[in-house]
Amino acid sequence: MSWHITPSTSRAGRIDHWRALDGSRLEMRPLPPLQPGDEERVRVWFNGLSPETRRNRFFGTISEFTDSAIHELLTIDPTRDYLLVVLRREGDQQQPIGGGRFVHDDDGESASFSLLLGDSWQGQGIGRRLLKALLREASRRGLHRMHGDVLTDNLPMRRLAHSLGFEAVESPADADADADADADVIHLVRNLRRTRFLPWRGARRNFMRKYSLS
Ligand SMILES: CC(C)(COP(=O)(O)OP(=O)(O)OC[C@H]1O[C@@H](n2cnc3c(N)ncnc32)[C@H](O)[C@@H]1OP(=O)(O)O)[C@@H](O)C(=O)NCCC(=O)NCCS
């Protein structure tokens, strides 16, 4: 993939590097600007996902991800969406192996999250890393709540969310007695602690750097 590394100093633009269990070099970062051919590579990757993974993420049977569906997934409004991708370095290219996002709700106080990892990358702690980073960024943005819908039988996602402080609550759809279609979905919610913005910290760091005091 032609996505390239552009170091960033802002927290929202933070890039994390680590090695996977098989030694692969992985990188988690906000979605970089797309280059020609990237959407097609992502489409091929999505179409290689198992039926179970597709169902767990999209709650339905999706036989084929179209160009327009992928375009929509990768088109974000940075003021309302946050999309992290996990990339695997292969020579001078990077292949997508997963991602996570949240979308602000209209109330300006909460956001809904979703996570997706390729089948062979699940169960290695990458989902935990993604969800923690989403929570951090949502707090940094001053949001008060994160929530997400998960299939009742998706135990990995439920355990992961539970271990990071999410609780299952009755979703508005469940409150509707006729909402049979949503009977197998649970709604997970977690309150966020606002990360206090401390401008003096940045100013102190810049001062120390400028005068080589650190
Ligand atoms: C659900 C998903 C995001 C979890 O990410 P992951 O990287 O596989 O999970 P992690 O390795 O970070 O595991 C975190 C926790 O989840 C639980 N977990 C992970 N895999 C599990 C499995 N196969 N069985 C049971 N629990 C599991 C464990 O409690 C684990 O805790 P631990 O770190 O103490 O072992 C990932 O499996 C995935 O993308 N699934 C398909 C799409 C999906 O379900 N999306 C969620 C809907 S939004």
C-alpha cells in the first residue's frame, strides 16, 4: 500500500509502532491521505474477510463490498469522525490489517465506535490497543460517552469492551417491544473522563526544547 509514514507530534495524529506475535512490523495511525490504488487494496482486503467477521462488524450478510461502499467507509469528516488504521509493513509497502473508528453523535456529547480486524490478526491484543486509542481521542475531544452495538454472541468484543469499562444497557430499540430485528444486539456504553487540556505543559516542553534544557 502506498500509505507512507509522516511523523506527527499532535496526540490526535500519534503513530504507534510495535511487532506482532509473528514478528510483523505493525503501525496504528489516523487514516493518512489516500493515494491512487489504496481504495482498491482496501476493497480486496474487505472482500477477503470471513463471513463471521463481516457479520460481527456489519450485522448482516455482505457478499461483496463495492467500490462505493469502500469509498464511503474511507471518507471521513475529521470534525465528526475519527478513523484509525492498523497497517502491516511489507517491504516498502503497507497492507491494512484492521481499523477502528468513532463517529460523533448529533448531541455533541457522545460517539459510537466500531472495530474490525482481519481474521488472522484477531486475538493478539490489537483490538484492545485500538479501542484504548479511540477512548483516549474521544476524551481528548471532550466527549462524555462512547457507545457501540455488538451482536450478543460476539463474546470477544463483549469481553474486550467489558474489560475497558463498558456496560451493557437497554438500547432504545430494545425498549420497543416490536423490535425483534434488534433482539440479538446489545448496546454497550462507557462514560469518558474529560482529558484536561493543560496548555502550560506544551509551553514548558517547547521552552525546554528551545533552550536545550531537556
Ligand atoms: C472483536 C475484535 C475487535 C476484538 O479485537 P481482538 O484484537 O481480536 O481482541 P484482543 O486480542 O485485543 O483481545 C481483547 C480481549 O478480548 C477477549 N477476546 C479476544 N479474542 C477472544 C476470543 N477469540 N475468545 C474470547 N475472548 C476473546 C479477551 O477478553 C481479550 O482479553 P485479554 O487481552 O485479557 O486476553 C476483533 O476480534 C474483530 O475485529 N472481530 C470482528 C469484527 C467485530 O467483531 N467487531 C466488533 C463490532 S464493532
